[in-house]
Amino acid sequence: MQSPTVRSAPLLHQEYDRIAIPEAVPELGIREGDEGVVRRLTYLRNTVFAFVMVTYSTGLPRGWVVVEIKPERKVRSYTTASQ
């Protein structure tokens, strides 16, 4: 959700949904149930994919995880975050 306070003013706040990762991704140090922020949703051939950014507790990016949301929840791919 984006909500600028004035049309010509810069964006002050941007909110994204959080989602639990359905499977462990040991290569990124992610455990099942760890949360990430949904940055994009994509619908392709009756399947919904979420592109999820997972961060360390410090806020630094850990990596990206592509999660299949429907018809079932599972990790489809992942990559480390470039720093």
C-alpha cells in the first residue's frame, strides 16, 4: 500500500505484507516459519507466486525466496541478496 500525503510530495511511508516461508532454505539460513516481506505477486497459469525479501535481524538483506502461494504453499526458488 502506498499513500502519499500530497500528490506532488515524495512518498513518506510504504507498507508491504509479511509472509511465513513454508519450507526451510538452509543455504540462506532460513528456517520454516521465518518471515519475509512480499515485494511482488505474480499470477501465471493458475498459480500465484510471491517474491519475498528475507532480511537478517539487523535489517540487511539475506536473500530472495519465490514462494508458490496457490494452489499449494512451497518454495520454488531462492537466491542470495547482492550487497
